[in-house]
Amino acid sequence: MAFRFTSGRFLTGFALAGFVLAAAGCQSGDGGGVLGLGGDKEKKPQEGKVLASELLGYCPQVTLKEDTGYFNRYAKGGEEDPAKLSFQASISEVTRSCSRATGMLTMDVAAAGRVVPGPAGVSGTVTLPIRVVVLQGGEVIYSKQINHQVNVSGNQVQQFIVSDPNVSVPIPADNTLQVFAGFDAGPPKKKRDEE
């Protein structure tokens, strides 16, 4: 009988010690506060955590219009002459990510593509005029041109990725925003007979 009593007392003491250690462990989540090792540090929120509201929130698709998917640059005086094509750039993918804060919808709109040198191509830096536009009810509420530079060398194809991370518009009451990304070649050039 004495053995059982002693054994029960031992187990009770062991369980009590385990509880004290567990309680101390629960309180030491601040990186050593119980032991005085950096207990003054503030807890930082987890970075990169995606909220359910972000996953379920409205994020309009980005559209690449067919006539804005390609951009040709010709040697001086060689417009529309295939033999004088310096390079052709094309966009193959467009995408976006969205976040919401203080009544604003902020989008990071990105485009990816490649630059292919032409017969008149030379090594150097080429500038690609890429425009991001947001329409609401047919009205332009955001428009920005990005002059993205790409280094080309000889006849090597170069890939590129460009983004506008600051597309910010009021969160719409209805989900009718239209977002476009593509090359902006500027106004159409007049033909000689029209000048």
C-alpha cells in the first residue's frame, strides 16, 4: 500500500511539474519573456498572409486587345518594309493581382512577352511603349504609359516582363471594370496622300 501511495504522489508531482512547464511555455511565445531574453520585442504580424476577403474579392480580368499585342519598329524611312524591320515585340500573357484598402482597389497589372530582332536589327536598347487602361462604364478612369526598355543583342530573342503596381481606382459598386494592357503605338500615322 505504501508503494502505491508513494507512486501516486510521484505521478501527481510529475503531472504538476509538467503543467507548470506547459504554462510557462505558453507565456514564453514572445521569444524569451519569462527568462528576460528579449521580452520587450513586439510581435510582428505574419508577412505575406493572404486574407479570405482578398481571395473572394472582385479582381477584374486584364484583356489584351488583338491590335495591341504587337509592336513593330522599322529603320528610318522603311515603314512597313519587311526588309527594314528593326524588331517586332509581342505580348503573350497579361495578368493582375488585387488588394483593397480604404475604399480603393489597387491592382498590379503585368504583361510578359518577347522582342524578336528583324533584318535591320542592331544591338542596343529598345523602348517598348506599353499602356495600362481601366474603363468604367465606357469612361477611362485610369491610363498610364510605361516606356519599358529591353536590351537586344544581335539576332537573339529577348523576353520581358513589365508591370504597373500602382493601378488604383475606387472600389466599384458593381463589378464592371474593364482593364486593358498592350502596346501603345500612338496615333495612327497619316499616309502621304492624306497629308
